[in-house]
Amino acid sequence: MGDGVRLERLGGSGEPILDVVFIHGLTGDLFGTWSFDPNSPESARTWPSMLSGAFKGVFVYTLGYPAPTVTDAARPMDNLSETARKAHRTMTDMGVGARPTMIVAHSLGGLLTKQILRNSAALKATKGARLHENLKAVYFLGTPHDGAPMASLARWVVPNQSGFLRVLRKENEKVMDLKQWYIDYAHDHHVETYSLVEARALAVKWGLFKYNVVVVPKVSAMAGHGKIIDIDRDHNAMTRISSADDDLFRFMVERLKGHIEALSLAPSAPPFAPPGPAAFTPPAPHTPRPVFINEPAPPPTLPVELPSAVTPPLPLPPAPPLFSSPAGQEPEGAPGAPSPRPLGTPPLLPGTGPMSPEEALDAKVRSMLKDGDEWGVDDDGR
């Protein structure tokens, strides 16, 4: 790839399920950083390429970029942000990040990794945003998250420092801001993070003098999120192995196995679809509430108690007279008029008054007698 940034695939077969990207650090190399120990018979090989052979579907890549300590006047160095932009574009063009991804970064490569992820997060709803969305784990090997004291001292002895060496100075403002951003990002996106810390000092020769220096102290090698692992190596040896039985190689194999098992249980991410013109989305159909067999039954309805005595209905008002009285006559029921005649009884003869109850009963009984017996009261009062 152009712009001094290269991404090479070291291996992979079958249907891809996981991408693993190795990123070197300051003065590192695309292949040399990840080679076997120089004394090993396998010194011509890179040990990351063995990981793809151990797991089908794991595609392994190595990312390279120019990272000297001194600026070359004939080829000015890019700064961290610009190199991250180019690296992210190269990875996106090769499809890295479109599926679950894991990154292993050494030293300065860890800072470059965080800047790449930050650039990816800024590209919302685009193809380039898939990397930060699909990232599953990051392994920082001796990354100076707070800067490196040696880089601060180098300002007095190394002229024309490159932009990378300047950004590595202790408590650099850009580095500290990048550290806090990654802590928040890894927490929100559940990214597994491992900080591998060098436990041995590196033998450094400067002129006639030799020094044993811990390049990245533990306090700076901690990412601020995830797990911390001390390894018995110096800063440069923590990227190389001696054989397939090496502790570092076995550790990476076990972690890859765990990621693959986790991916086999998780639902696959939907394929990327570029945003298109807005389209009408019909409302979802109404789904009736399901009725469950074990749903508790509603409480029974208690019988309503009726009162023991029912209040009789109120009497209806009297009906109006069927016939109105002739003009000049007082209607029946008026004050001073005789009692109204019950319906169905014959009208009274002129000059006669109404019968008393006894007379009415006597007239009724007389009409029922057939033998002409007289109705009266005997001597016994019967």
C-alpha cells in the first residue's frame, strides 16, 4: 500500500470468522518485530503466521509504517494522527474490521491503535466505522499509555526528533487525552483489554556506557482498563518467541481459542449496508397480548347481597278523566262534587244517590238468589 503504510496478510483459510492484526512500535518492522528469536531454527518465520494455521477461519495481518526516531530531511515523518488516518484507510480497503477483529500492538503501535479506533468511531454510518464496532480485544505489549521517561530524556541527546518520538514524551497532552478516550470506549463497547508489562530491564549502550533501563514502566504500561499481566522479558524481547512451546505463544493461542468459542455462541453481525435515501418504514403490525397457561386467574366475582325487604314502587299519579264535564258543570272530583263513579258501573238514575256498601252487597246477593229467598238478618244475628 502507498503512503508508507503496508498491510500484509500472513495467513488464513476457510470462511473468515476473525481478523487478527499485529502492529509494531518505534523502529519496528513489518516482519522482523514478530519473528522468532534469532537463535531459533525458525528465525526466518513470523510466529503470528502460525496462529492462522492453528485455527481455521482466523486471518492474520501485519501492519507496517515508517517509525524512526530521527526525522529524515528527505522524507519528513508523519505525525500520529496522519499515520493513523492512512493505516485506517488501508485496513478498510482490505476489508479488515468488517468482521470481528483482534489487535496485538507493541509499544508505539498501541498508541497508533487507539488513534485508529478513534478515527473509526468518528466515521458514523460508513464503511470505515465497522472497525471500532467489531473490535473484540486489544493486547498492548509495553505500550506507554502515559508516555515514556526515556523519550523525555532523548530530547536532550537526539537532535531532529521525529513526531513519533516527541509524542512518546512522558505525560504528553495528546497521549493522556487518547488514554481517557480509550478507557471510555473500551468500557462502553465491552472490548477485552490486556496490558502486558515488561518485567526485565533492557540493556542499552550509549557510547562507552551501558545502561539497564525499563523502557516503559508498569505505571505507564497499564491501559487503565482490563487486565494487567507481567511477563519476564525486556521491551524488545516481548514480541519474539523461541518455539511453539513459548509462554507468550501459548498465551495467544489460548486467548484466540476463547475468542473463537465466544463468537460461535454470539449472533453474527449484519452485513454492512451504506446509507441510502430515506424510505418510509411501515408501522409494525399489532401483536395481541399472549395468553399464558400459567397466568393467574382473575379473582371470583362475589354474589351481590340484596336487601331483605324490597321497597314497593311509588304509586303512579291518577289518570286524567276520560271525558270532560259539560260547560258550566263542575267536573267530578272537584270540591263539593260527589265521589267519582268507578269505571264499569252503570250511571245512577236521576234523583237517586249512591248506595252504601251494605246496600250494594245486598243487591248483589239478591241477584244471585234463584229461589226468591229473602236476604235478611235472623234472630241470632246471622
